[in-house]
Amino acid sequence: MKLVVGLGNPGDKYQGTRHNAGFWFVERFAAESHTALRKDAKFQALVGRHEASGAWLMLPQSHMNLSGRPVQMLASFFRIAPADILVAHDELDFPPGTVRMKQGGGAAGHNGLKDISARIASHEYWRLRFGIGHPGDRNEVTNYVLNKPAQEDRAAIDNAIGAALEILPLVLAGDLQGAMLKLHSHAAPERAVSPEKPEKPRKAAKTAPAQAAEQPKPARKTGKDEPAGNAERESEKAKPGALGSFLKKFLPDSGQTPKK
């Protein structure tokens, strides 16, 4: 590996924000390896050379969405191929504490990666992805990445950076497969389930026919058990007979004597 790039936004305003996780990684490595990072106007970046490996360290100072220009300029000047570039950046799809490494792939909406891929005309550079979590609403992503993480999240991200620093010597030496194997076997799981409390399988939703079959059947209308029949009989008792009322108009009362 000949170039290690940390992505972020320059300035004190953004120093502790989630989008600067890539900066944190390179800054920490530079401090631990006593590598000085100096501003280079030609490359629009803070640049230093790691003495033991000869690799260049870079923090672009052109803001996140213009990260590609400094990377392309330095890579072109020193004739560094995309496969010899490692880019460290924040990753929304992983929770804080998770770190993954891979080569190639899309930008997944990350503006820094988009610009790098466009500038160097390749996706085949390596990525070191530090999980920062997701706000849950894509409309809140910009505000989320440009704000500081909670204390426990920052501690988890710092632990992930520590795990990545442990395998960085393997990366710089060219043992990328060995580095990935070691990193991924010790990285925090993306989603863990306690063995004492396994997840319960979800119940399948009932289909419409099954629900219809479970509806109670209406009772048969038989005999005295039928409420409607009782009501009708009670109604008939309360009303005078229709035939009797009709005959009463034409027949004399039984107690009267008919006239001759």
C-alpha cells in the first residue's frame, strides 16, 4: 500500500463530527508512528510520509465532496495505482464500533468516495469503513454526519480505529488478505443475538381465507331458540286478530236480538 487517505472536512467546526472518522484514523496513526503531517498547497492536503513503509498519508483539505482532486493529484504525481490506495471513511450502514475492509464497490451515497472514483476513474481502491450508525431517516443524514456522536458512540468508534491500527502494518506490507482476516475476526459484530435469549421466529400473517374460516357461523333458526320468532309471537299476541276486526263491522254483538 502506497497511499493512505483519511476522509473528512477541514476546520475546527467539523473536527469532532461523525463525517471525520477517516481523519481520526489517519491522525491517530500519524501520531503513534511520529509521522508529521504538513500542509501541501500543491496537493491541497495535509501530507506526510510514513518512514517505515514509505507510504504517503493524506488528509484532503478541500472538503468532503471534493476529496478526489487531492487524491488524484498525489497519485498521479507519484504514479500510484488505485489498487495501492487505502481510503478510510465513515460508514452509515454499520453501527459504531464496527470496522470493515474491502476493495472496490460503489460509493453508497458517500460524496467523498464518489469524487475519488470519478477523479481517478476507478473503483478499485481499498476502503476502510468505520461504522457511525444511521439516523433512521435519510432526510436527516446530512445533519447526522455533520454532528458529533454521543460519548458512548465515539468510544466505540475509537475502539474500531484501534482494531484497524493493529492490522495496518499488514496492509502496508501488502498482506491485504491476512489483514482482512484478522480485522473481521476481531471486529465488533454488526448484529449480535444473545445465546441465552435467541430471537423468536415471527408468526406468519394469517391469510384472508384462513381468517374467514375462523369466523363463527350463525346459529340455526329452530324452535324456541330463535329470538326473531319469539318477538313475532309476542307481537301477534299484542295485536287483535285481523279477521275478527273485519267481521265485527258486519255482525251484531252476540248479546243483541236481531230485528225482524
